Amino acid sequence: MASNYLEELNDVQRQAVVNIDGPVLVVAGPGSGKTRVLTYRIAHIIESGVAPWEILALTFTNKAAREMKGRIAKVVGDRAERVWAGTFHSIFARILRVEADKIGYPSSFTIYDTEDTNSVIGAIIREMNLDKNAYNTSAIRSRISAAKSALITPKLYADNEELRQQDRQAARPYTYEIYEKYVARCKRSGAMDFDDLLYRLYELFQRNPDGILDKYRGKFRYVLVDEFQDTNQLQYAIIRKLVNFDGSPRNVCVVGDDAQSIYAFRGATIQNILDFEEDFKPFGIKTFKLEQNYRSTEHIVQTANEVIMNNRRQIQKKIWSDKGEGHKVKVIKAMTDNEEGKRVTDTILEHKNRFHLSNRDIAILYRTNSQSRIFEEHLRRYNIGYRVFGGLSFYQRKEVKDLIAYLRLVVNQRDEEALRRVLNYPKRGVGDSTIEKLSAQAGSAGKTMWECLAALDAGAKAKKAIADFVQMIHSAALRVPTDNAYEIAVSVARGSGLIDLLKSDTTIEGMGRLENLNALLDGIKSFVEEDTISVLDAEGNSDRSLTAYLQNIALLTDQDENSAEGGDFVTLMSVHAAKGLEFKSVFVVGLEEKLFPSFMASDSPEGLDEERRLFYVAVTRAEQLLTLSYANSRYRFGQMRFNEPSRFLEEVPRQHAESTAHFRGSQSTAERNAPEQASGAKITGNFVRRGTAVSGMPAVDAANFKASPSDSIQKGMRVLHLKFGEGEVLEVEGNKDNRIATIFFKAAEDDPKKRIMLKFAKLQIVS
DNA sequence: GTTGGTATCTGTGGA
DNA sequence: AGATACCAAC
């Protein structure tokens, strides 16, 4: 107890641990002992006399939360279990279960995953008779998600001229209406999507019924946030609600690294780090920078440093290592994707032999999950054990989702997506058109589909089948409060006919599906019986109800599934998934333009910066050996494509890379000469060609004006605007549909600096 | 309503 | 290439 944990820390780390009161920002480079600081800080808070349940620690993955708890336990023992440590989503779901009635939800609310969400949106688009080509379901979903993450309600969305204009521009003028209907339908279904778990909590705190907010403000005396650079506006808004109020001690500590922010695509913003500094400056914020890297050798650390310097905006820091030079970075060039697979696998074999590495010391990291296949083939050929992370998780398999849908319905009959999924599976003679009819009926009557089900107009045979179905769900529902989750699940699996259906399928795949179903049931059994998996309710009691089980698995990812087991295998995963992990030998593959950096990001500087941060994350996973590879050609969609080597390869300083004939690399900062630097990326748009603007702006010739595509507008360009004349693009912010340019129009004398939404601006590129 | 074949689309990351 | 969406025939 109260061990000498403080002695295991360096000076900065120790400061970050012992300064437990007041606001703290920890900027933590890769491999700098961030988790250690976070866990020891929590342990230190507990040692100072604070009850574990008064500490809230938010992470992004269950794995991070689990690891944190484990390491706290090493210092303070069993008390660690009572710390409120978990993912944003799981902790918030826990609170929402208790408070659900205050915002008009049942505590047995369903959590909709992406598939459910897509299905709801698809149904709405169909019902509104909208063109499904223009109204791409996923595009609408991400738009709605972005709105929620930016605290924009359907009402605010409908009133927001800018957003509406963007939608008109994208030929989706009714997006606002879909959003409104989607929210209403989720509510009707007693369902929350991933964003709702955040948004509804925010709403609860905002409305503050029965002094709810004060209750949680009083409860969580110390708040800690991991991976703060990955939080979105909404998440930070909730954190502020909890800690930033009059009379608050503001015991909040956020840990993050702007250079490792790789989730801007889902609304994360490093602006939160900057805002945090501003928001808490008046309250004596303390900032600690962890810059010593304990993970990697110098060639690797310096490569990472040099690469990230190509990004424009960042918090100044220099990561260093005292682990010695180590091996240089190796670059593998291959003609084809297949050859890349072979040569990487050869090198893995070499590493195993030469450096006595085990499979578990090695990882292959790629930009997209679809790249795993070729490496799997080669690893199999060499008989090297491997494990692929990502892709379809166990809970996303059809047969598993089917049974889960039944269970969801048992717990919450309002759950429309579950009902749609299982009403005619196994077949009961209720086809798509009948289901649509039912849905329309429910919509116009303001009832749930379940309520309309009994009165459904159908043939005698179908009616009987439906009645049996309703009966089965009902009787299972009655058992929920008393019987254990496993027993209910087994009887539903049998009663629904799912088991019989799968048993009748004697193909290999069919047997596999039955096995998966049984594995799911086993999982529920262990949830009910074993001590190791604990789901605590808001009061800290163990909750083994079916409802708790369903809400728990909805927030699991496949990573949480697989990583628990040991075993000696090479790890194959996306770079995103690798964040926070480390391996002795890391292969970053597919380093080609349009792939890494992704073609989706290639057209905007912000997108490229994020890709570069992703590359930075990949590079810094390596402890001793880093190998980069690319192929000149690869198959995509059955077609051979040729790609240039990634620009990131060029950014690897040659002094840190093994010299090979084909690899040129970059000069390091030290050897770079002045003229080259002057033409480099350091120059900001403000200085480019300033003063060369034509004086005495001529009137714009409207007849010859031809607007350039909005996505081609980039920082530094000179553009023509019909009203404002010629201008210079000083800055472009935002991504994809949301790009905003700051343009300096000399002719507009009142206010020459205009901020313009590129999506609907008519601009012609001059140069 | 169901089945099976053909057209179409896909192209990042994930809680 | 592989999954899904859509349509025509049963």
C-alpha cells in the first residue's frame, strides 16, 4: 500500500501526478508514460483520502479503461474497482439508465448501432419518397452525427441557413427533415444511437430536472479525461458542465497529444485542447509536457519528429529518447501488392531469426482493413501465427444480431429496428410491404409498431404466426425482472425458432452459425455467473439483468473481444486500432499516394495533416524495428491500379533510413539549407504574394466568369469573386462539405477579409 | 411473398 | 472482387 510509486516517475511525470487539485493539462507524447501518469494520479487522489467512487475517468476504449483499473489496483488494491473509469459511452449509458425517465426514455432503452441507424434513416428516406441516389444513407447519417456532436438539434438545424444552404448545394435539401424524423423515431423506439448517449446526457444536464446536474457535480469531485485530443465539442461540453461552474474546485485533468489526433473525421477537434487552456486559465491551469519517450530507439523517435514537423499547427514539443540509436528505418519497395506481402513476410521471418522475436512482438499496420488479406495469405504460407483485428466483430454477425434483436425486443418492445429484423425471421409470412404498412400505420397513429402489431391486417396463417410471436415475446418480457438473463435467452433462442432454423442448415457455414449462436449463449451465461465481468449500475452494484447485458455488448468492439486472450501471433490491424499499443517490430504497409494518405483526405491540407498524424502514430508504435513498405501496383475492385510512393516516405530523413537505391528520403532539419526551407511548407498563406494584389481592381467580367469546383480551392490561391473581385485565399478550414475559406479581397474596403463557405461560393481560380 | 439472377456500387478510420 | 440492391419470374 501507499507504495513508492512516486519514485517510478520522472520529474515532470511526478508533477503531473501530485498536483491533484485544480485544472491540469498534460501534453503527452507517444511512449511518454501517459497511462502511468494517469493511473498513478488516480491512485494518488485515492491515497489523499478521496473515495474511489468520487473519481470519474473517461477513456475512449474499454481496453484503456480496463488497463487503467488494473494498474490502479496494483497501487491501491480492490478499491480501484469502485472508480468510475470507463468509456464516455459506457459511463454515460450507466448514468442515463438511472435517469432515463427524466428525459422520457425507459431505463431499458436500446442502443442503436450504425447498422440500426442506417436502417432507420433508409426507411425514412423511402417513406419520404426521396431520391435514394442523392440521399445516400451513410452521408445523411454522418451529417446527423456531426450535427449532434456539434450540439445542433433538429430545430437549430432547420433554422440554420448555412447548413440548409449546404444541403441544397449537395442536392439534399430535406436533410433537416430526415434529421427531425430520425430523432423522433429513435425516441419513439426508446432507442439511443452512439451520439445520443452523449447528447441525451448533455440535454439532461442542460435541463437539470430535480437538480440532477448538482447531484453529479457533487458526486464527481475529480474528473480525468484520456485521449483528450479525440474528444468532440459535445464531449467537452459535458465535461465543462460537470466541472466548470461557480464554486467548483475544478479538479479536472485532461491528457492528450495534438500530434496523435486522428479522429477529426468523426468530429474530434484539437480546438478542445486550445479551448481547455483558455477556459481554465483564470483558474490556475497547470500544464505539463511529457517529452521523454520510453518506447522507441532514437532513429524511430527522430523520424517521427521530423515527419510531424511537416504539419502546420501544433503544440511545440520535442520528443526524445535515451534508448540509443537503434536500427535505422527500413523501406521495402515492391512491384505489386502480392510482392509486398511476400517481402514483408520474409522480413518478419528474418526478424524472428535474427533478433529472436516472437510473433507477438510484431505488428503489420495498414490504412484500410481490406489490406489484411494478402498478408494473411503469406503468413499462412509461412506458417506464422497471426490475428486480424478489426472487420466484422462477433456481435455484428447476422445470426448473433438476430438473437440479440429478439432479446432487445423482449427488454424493449418499442425497439422498431429489432422488430423489423425478427418479425419475419424465421418466416411468418410477413413481407417487406406488410412491414412498411405497419410502420406507416404506427407513424400516422402516433403509436409504436409493436402496439399496432396485434391489429395487423394479414392472412389467417400469418395472423396466427404473429400472435404466437407476440405471445412469446410477452412471456419472456414478464420474466426479465425475476429470471436470469441466460435462462431467458435460451428459451427465446428456442421459442423463436432460430435454433431449429440453424439446425436445419447442414452446410459448413450453417453449422458455424449455430456454433456462433451457442457461443453467444455461453457469453450470456458467463455474464450472469462469473465474477470477472462486472457491470456496475449507477450505485456501484453489480447488475446482471438482460437489460444490462444488452447495453453492455452494444458498446463493445471486437478489440475488446480478442485482445483478452494471450497466444503468440503477429498482429494485423489498422493504424487507427493500433493507437496506444507498442511492438518491438512494426511494419507500416501500403505507403502509397491515394492509400496512405487516403484519397479521401488528399485534397485538403487539413485532411493531409490528419493522415500525417496517423502516420506519426504508426511510426511511434515501434520500439526497435520499423519497416515501411509500398507497392507500385495493387488490385482494387478487381482492377490493377498504379500508385506513386507516399509523400510520407519522402519525409523520412535519409540519415535515419537504411540506404537503398530506390529510397531518397528527406534532409533532416539540421542539414536542410535555407533556400529549400524558404520554399517549404513553413510559409503561411499570409505571406504568399502579399502586396502583389492588383491595385485598382477591374470590374469582374461576368460573361467570362466560370466558377471553379469548390473542392479545388486551396490556401494560397488567387481567386475571382463576382461581387468582391479578385482575392487571395489566406486560410481554408474545415473538411469536405464544411470547408470555409478566409479570403482577402482588396476591393472590399469596408471589410477585406471575408469568410466564405466554399460549398456554395462561386469562385474562379486565377492562379 | 419468396426465390434466384443480374445490375450496381463500393473506394477510411470506429464507439 | 465481393457485397448489396433491385427486379423478374415463380
